[in-house]
Amino acid sequence: MRDTHRSIVRVIANRPARAITCAVLAVALTAAPVLSPTIAFAVSEETQAELDSANQKVDDSMSAYNDAIAKLETLQAQIDENTAAIEQLEQEIPEKQQAASDAMREMYKYQQGSNPLVGVMVGSSSLSDFITSSTYMSQIQDSNSQTIEELNDMQAELEQKRTELEEQKKQLEEEKQKAADALAAAQQERQQAQAQAEAETAAELAAAAADTNPGEGTGVSGENPYSNATESGQEANVVVTPGVDWTMSREEFIAEWTGRIDAYLAGSPLAGYGATFAAAAWDYGVDPRWSPAISCIESSKGTYCANSHNAWGWTASGGGFRSFGSWEEGITAHVRYLKNMYGTTLTVAAAKRYCPPTWQDWYNKVGSEMNRM
């Protein structure tokens, strides 16, 4: 990554030969004018403030929505556990009721002097044995009756708990809906701010179209030897077509852009990392096409990197190039850095800072690659 604040890195005299890369396609694409409005980082401070505010609202409302879902899931687990306990009791009660009924029936027969009682008397070896048997059977009856009462009390308690849990669930469902409504409103606000940024960037591009002067700094000539944005004296004229819907849910957004980015990166070292690019883009409010497009121009989609897992020509503080332990780490870090230092998508101002000597060429080629996704 080239920046006016970066130190000059001397490049060895014998640079590796470059293969035919996506830069060739980018040059061809720049020849055809595109007449669509631009999705871009806001030019004015007011619009940028609106974008930042909208992004923060989306983050906050998304957090509230996820929190409501988590609470509902926890509550549902309690409801399921409570329901299972009730069902278990309902299975036990009939058996206990039958046992108590049998004991009561036997006791009634004894009390009426029926044959079973005579049988017990005849079968008893002594009066003491008879009393013991009768007392034992009475205890069985009492125990069964007590068990039934306990089961009934427990069932009543669980039913009360179920009522309370269902009421809590109703309240949480209302909270979830409020959070979902707030999220939708925040997403709509972000979409409107983005539309304002598009209009401002279109005006910015029109004003810069005749500017063929290089920006300040060293850029390609002094830093990334693998960059394909090397032509000077160009005019910035590629318009990035609309293509990002910020009113989607996070899941919908990631699902859509994972497929589109994966298709774009197919066959390269970055193939299969569309979900990582998409998730980072959503989390930081950055056009999901921007970082993958830069990787094409700076390293042919990760094929020729100046350092480990650095597909963006991103220089390190103090000289040299940054390195990362994995593509996931590098992708997330780059998207976050784009947001913090350059905005939410490609602009003339961003190009002038990222690749000062040949910013027009860089702008056109990155923009053309974005239009391919």
C-alpha cells in the first residue's frame, strides 16, 4: 500500500518478470465508458459524518438484535427443559395413582372384613404378624398418596413456570421485533447516506477527469514491484457501478457476496476466501468489492506478494511490507485499514494516497475490477 507518509523502499534492479494478469483486463475495460452513478466514499465531511453515524447505528442495532436472539434461545432452552419435566411427571402420575388406588382398595377390603383380610389373618402366624402386615399396607397407601400429592404439586409448579416463561418469551419476542425494526431503519439510513456519497463522488470524479498530474509520494516506482498500475499521464474516468445493498441482513449480505467474490477470485491463491472478505466488509461498512479488486492490481489476487499473505502492496511502518499469519488475518486487517484510512470504497482522494505517482491508472484499474464483481 502506498501512502504519502510511507518511507521510500528501494526496489532491486532486476525485478521478477510479470505474468499477464488481470491488469490487462482492466486496461481493456477502461476503454469502454460506463454511464452509471458511482458508489463511493463521501467527499464532504457532512456526508461522511452521516455515513459514520449510520454505520454506528447499524452496529448498535445489530448488537441489540443479536442480544435479543440470544436471550430468546436461552429462554427457549428453559421452556424446553420445563416442558420435558412436565411430560415426565405426566408419565409418572398415572402409575402412582394406580398404585395408590390399589392400596386404598385393599385397605377398604380389610376394613370391611372381606376375604382378602381373612386371608391375611389366616396367613399370619400370629397377631403380631397380622398387625405388622396391616401396618405395612397402610404405609404403602400413605406413601403412594403422598407421592401423588407431591407430583401434583410439582406439576402445578411447573405449569406456573411454563406460564411465566411463555410470558417472558412474548416480551422478548416484542424486544426482538423492536430491535429488528431499529436495524432496518439504520440500514435504510445507511443506504440513503451511501446514495448521497455516490452523488458527491460522481462530482469529484468529473472534476478530477482532466487531472493528469501525479500525486505526492513515491507509490509504485519506489515500493511494490508487483503492482500493475504503472501507467502515468492517464485520466481517471472509470465509474464504479452500483452493486451494494446495505439494507440486507448480515447473513444475507455475507451469503450474496461470498459467492460473487469467490467467483471473482477463482483459480487464485485467494480463492475460497469470499466469506472472509464479505464478513469484514459488513463489519466495517466497506464496499465488499474494494479489497479484492486492490489485491488484483497489487498482486494478481495474491499470486505475487511482496510479503507473506499481503496481497495489497501494504507497506509497513519503517519500511518494507507488512506480513500476516494467514489470509484471514490479512483480509480482515486490510478491510479495517481501508475504512479507517481511506473510506468505505474507491475514490479519487483514496487513489491519490494509495498510489500517488500513477493514481489515475490505479483508480481506473481498481474501479474496473470492482465492476467485474
